[in-house]
Amino acid sequence: MTFLFTDLEGSTALWDRYPDLMPQALAVHDVRVRNVVDAHDGYVFTTAGDSFAVAFSSAKSAVLAAFEIQRSMSEPAEGRDLKVRIGVHTGAAQLRDGDYFGGAVNRAARVEGCAHGRQIVLSQPTVEQLGGGLPDEFELVALGPHRLRGLVEPECIYQLCHDDLPRDFPPLRTLEGPADSLPTQLTTFVGREREVADVAGFFAEHRMITLSGSGGAGKTRLAIRSAEALAPDFPDGVRFAELGALTHSEVLMDEVAQLFAVSRVPDVPLVRTIAETIADQRTLLVLDNCEQIVDDVAALCRELLVACPNLHVLATSRERLGVNGEVLYRVPSLALPEPGSDVDASMAYDAVRLFVERAQLVSPSFEVTADNVDDITSICRHLDGIPLALELAAARIRSMSPAQILHRLGERFRLLTGSSRTANSRQETLLSTIEWGHDLLNAVEQVVFRRLGVFADDFSLEASERIVADDLIDELDVIDIVTALVDKSMVSTELGDDGTTRYHLLETIREFARRRLDLENERQTIEGRHAAYFAEVAEESQAMQRQDNLAGALANLDLEESSFRSALRFTLDEDEPVLAARLIGGLG
């Protein structure tokens, strides 16, 4: 049998825009299709919404029917211009209870799905069945072999051309479409099963997810892996755009337009043309590294998501894009083992597995042993489980032992330098990755960020307000600036033992902030404020003890122990005996 499948392009958008007119327009569409099918002895075995599935015993009858359907639809229906796409395929199928089943039916549906509105495409078996039997005014143009989503064997596709039909269309919607495949990864993807499942779960109810996190957290790799897992849910394809090098909205528009083979139309905004091309396709658009043009990307996403009801967007950015309905998912660092874990226990954690797999790329004989497992787990903890930092550290295994790497992590920004000649410049070293995020902060945010580097561990909002604020930074503004730094993944949050929100910088980012303090000659000043503040906290704890609130005083000690220790160290190193005495007296 020869199967003819039709579908109305952009019908969802038409129903949304013209809910009162579409019932009548669709009724006209149905009558025209059925009249043509009946005239060519076709059998309608399935209809769904605005789609028809028709069986013909003759390939020629099916192709001529397809042509007549397109010609009949060239006239508006109830004032609406309806664009029908048609695919024709020939093969064996089973007939059961008036319906056809089998591989040929599925392939016919996939052939139709790769066409555009007003286009007719035929499969190779249909062309062979025709045997050149079409009238001379018809022409078959070979579009080459194409892989159809969900089908193993590719299909050679042909376009039916006639003077009464449009001839020029964008590339077919197949796996060979422009940028329809995700970037090929040259290294294995380690772990993240829970995170991939989380992303898939969010997409079950939402249409836009932004993966955020600090530099080197693995946002891009997680986005690609998630998109691979989600690909079967998006029959019209997955498009991937790397935006890290873009700085202008017009370039952004052109980049996305290329993904959908869209050309500029005079006097028509490009975003509208992109939206009309996507229409009601079920497509996943992955936008990677949006932070340097976050406002432009947000505006683009808003327009496309409103205009294209089945479009889903997966973005990566240091901060939220601010689009209605956007789900922000912070990409966590890789899971870390507890100190003292043995070889088997350590290898169950993603951070250790990543380190080992990347180390084996440069030293295939490398393995975790009882002798080096403590050093490896310590490296992973010192680097906060940040994937990029772990990969760069692992690359040093070709010339250093884990113990030597661990010993030199105090010089981490010099030690963790990549050697890949193909790496993006901002990802080549740990330093350049963090600098990339730092340079995207405004001037005031940069000041607050580097001053927060004074904290040895987590800290409270009140502590940051007291220590960071001065003539340049108003104390009342600190909360907004710290919140902005959290949004931009330079500061992390957690729930403290006292039930309040605590803030902290990952160890690697903290080291970077302290270097910035040194460059600005602020370190001694900020550390002095830090020590003075915690001397007050120590005195308050002493007062709590004297008021028979020993539990509260000990809770303060537990909560701020790292800050008390660093404040004491400063007062002794800088010869500040009065501050030292206040701290010691309060903590006595």
C-alpha cells in the first residue's frame, strides 16, 4: 500500500489566535481533503485533529492526490491561510479492524513529519513504485538520504515539484537538519544521574529550565547529557547554541536563526520569522553560556515561548534569566567522600570517579590504591568537587603523584592550568574560568565579592553587612548585593544549624577573592574589620554565658568557630594585642 499522511502546520498557534474562526476553517480543510481522497480512491483510516492518514493501492493515485490537496488548500479557508505538509511512503502493512499497522505506517508518518507547510515529500519506495509514471509537468527532486527520528535505516527523500506548488523550502526537519545534533563529547560523562533525572522531571511540568552554578561546575556537560536523554521526547529535534562568544543581540538572533535555517525577511523582525518557522514543532532549544547577554537571551526566550507552544528551552547561565515560568536549577558540585573512606567507598562518589577517569587519560596505568586514596579524596574535597578543577588537577598525574598535587594546591591557580589546545580560553585554566564570572559583575559587586573572601567558612548576613560596608558600600545595600552574587553563582547558600540562611564561597572561589583583596591592597583593612566584629561576637557570647545561657554561647562558638580562629590568627600575626585580648576573653 502507499500511505499519504497530512498535517496542518502551525495549527496550535492558529487555534490560539483565532479560536472563533478555526472550527469553520478546519471544517473547510476537512471537506477539501476528503473530496480529493475520494476522487483518487483513497481510504482514510485515521484522523487526529487536523491530520489525515490515507491508504492507496496505487502510488500514482496517492501522489496525484497529494498534489490536488495542496492545490485545493492554496485558497484561504474562512479567511485563514492553512499550510498543509504531506508525506508519502509505500510499503507492506497489516489491516486490522479498518486500521493499518506496521513499520511502513510509522515510516510514512516520519516522512510527513520532516516536511514543511505546502511541501510534498516522497520516500524512495514510493518513487520506485511510480516508475516514472507521473505526467510530464511533475518533477521529482532528490533531497538525499535522511535519518528519521526513531528509525534505524535512513530514507532517501524526494520533493514533488510543479508550477502550481512552491519550490523553495528550508532544509527538511530530520536528524540531518541544521545544528540538530548536540556537540560530540570526547570524554565520558561521569555520574549526575540524579541531576539528569531532576531536569527531566522539571520539563514534565515546565517549559524553561536554567542550569546555574559557579564556573567549572559542569553546567554545559549536564545540559548536553540532559538533552540527549530528553531527545526522544522532542520529535522535531534538539537545537544547540553556544553563546559564550556573543556580545550583541543581533548576533544572538542570527545564531538562533541559523539553527532553524531561517533567513531575514525585509521589514519583519527576525524573532517573528524564527517563531513562525518553529510554530508548533515540539523542539528543545539548548542555549549555553547566556550570562554575558542575559537580558537579550531573556527577551528572545520570552517571545519564542509565547509564540511557540511546544518549544522547550534549556539554558545555562551564572544567573537566572528572569523569564516567566523559568525554573532555576543550581548545579551542585560532585558528591564527595568522607575523610578516611577506603578505595571501594571512595570510588562510589562522582568526584573521585571523575578524577580517576581523567587521570587515566594521561596515565592509563593510574589507579586508586590504599596508598593514594586519602590524597585523592583530599584533593577532591579541597577542590570542592568542581568538575573543571578536578579535570585540571587530574591532568597533572602525568608528571606528579596525588600527594604532590595535594601539597601544591596552595598554588592552585598556577598548578591547575590546562594543556588542551582546543579548549575555550575561558575554560583553559581554573583562574580564567573564575575570572570570566568575576568580570561579569558590576563594579560594586566586585568590591563586595572580594571582601567576602575574608571569611574562612560560612557566614551570616549580619556579619557580611558589618564587615563589607564602608563609605563606598552602604550597609543597607549589602543584602541586595550579596543576593545578586548568589544569583550569579559567586556565593552559595545553605541552611545553618540555627535555622537561618548562611552564605559561603567555595574554597577555590574564596582563594580567588582573597587574591583580589591583595591586588586592591584591602586585605589588611578587611581582615581588621573581620577581627573587630568577631571580638564583639565573642563578648556577646561571654555575656550570654554570664546570663546562664551557656547553650546559646556554645552554639555561637560552634557556628562561628572558623571565623574566631581566623580572627585570632590575624590579631597575633598583625600584633593587635587589644583585639586578641577581647577575643580570648570572650571565648575563654
